[in-house]
Amino acid sequence: MQSDSALRLVWIYPDLLSTYGDQGNVLVLEQRARRRGIPVETVHVRSADAVPESGDIYLIGGGEDRPQILAAERLRRDGGLHRAVQRGAALLAVCAGYQIMGTTFGGEEGQPVDGIGLIDIASGRGEGRAVGELAGDADPVLGIPTLTGFENHMGVTRLGQGVRPLARTAVGTGNGDGTEGCHIGKIVGTYLHGPALARNPGLADLLLTWAVGAQLPPIDDAWFERLREERLAAVRPG
């Protein structure tokens, strides 16, 4: 992000992948940036449009099987997201959007479908559907609090070399192996809905910090943190 320009958010394919209120992630970033005096420009990129390469933070949400396959096909042909990430942009990919960032994911009948190969992960169909609260202790290198959200998926995801889990699950399924989501560079993938950034302002601020390139002034979230702790206490076992 240039110091004299607006923060540019790019919401990818809302006509295909935008379930469970995932567009709220865009709204959270807009609000938290503006509360700090950072001007924001948001671009909504429909599936018939080219993905611009000049964004600072890219976001993609969840969706059903067929739209997920269409989104993967169009992103592979387009190439704009790859070039933006190579240029240094940040990315938040949720649920179906998370899966298609990898090499493969499960199609409508569980068949392997090519992802866009942006990161070294592979997803497939699990034995049952994971539905309910999801909470996990974030990777300590990220310096953010416990992550919470809602999951609704049938995916299992395996992380490749150099890709770190976003969190270790305390409640819920996540990737299916005791971990939830992933991160590498400025890319975050997750199964968290809620929306994810509304439930986890620390993660929102991490993305903003990556985009701005500097530490952000704090925001008073004390009331929200109290609510978060109450919710965590209600869902954690024991």
C-alpha cells in the first residue's frame, strides 16, 4: 500500500462464493481501517470480470460445490490473484475459497478437482459433515488471540511443506487432523465463518498490518473481548 493512497480491498466472486455472511469480512476490514483514519476503496469482482492485480487485501468466501468448481476454473484462467500475491498482497480465503487455493479439492461427487495451486495444500471429502462452533489456539508466531467461528463443511485439508496451521483446534473439526486453516506469507486460509473477522478482530488487524506495512494504533475492543471470553467458556469442553 502506498502511503498516499487508499487501502484497496478486493472481494472476489461474490456471485459464486459468499455464503454464511462471508462478505462481512470486507465490512470489518473497512470499518477497522477507517476507525484508524485509513481511507479505503473496495472492489467487488464478479466471476465474469478480471481480478485486478493492484489490491492490498483480497478476500474470497465459501460456497456450494458447483460454484466452487466454477470459481477455481475462472481463477486459474485469469491469473490475476497469483500475480497480486506475488506482488505482496494479503489474502483471506474462507471454506470453499480456502480449498481452491490449493492443488486439489473434492468435487460434487467427491472426485478430485484441480485447485489454483497458489499454496501447497490438498483437500478432499471427509466421512461426515462438520457443523458447529470451531475454536482453536492460534499459531503463536501470529501473535493473535484464540480464534473462534462457525464451520459447516465436509472437507479435510492436508498442509504441505512450509504451510503452517492457522490454529490448533480445541473445539470442532477444522482441517480434520487437530488443526484449523493455514497461513503462509501473507495468505490465511480458514474454515471459520461467523464472519471470521467479525468474530476475530485480531486476525482482521493482522491482515491490515500486513497491508499497511506498519503497526496499527490500538482500538478499544474491551466490550467485545468480554463477549468473546463468555462465548469461549460456553463452547470449550469441561
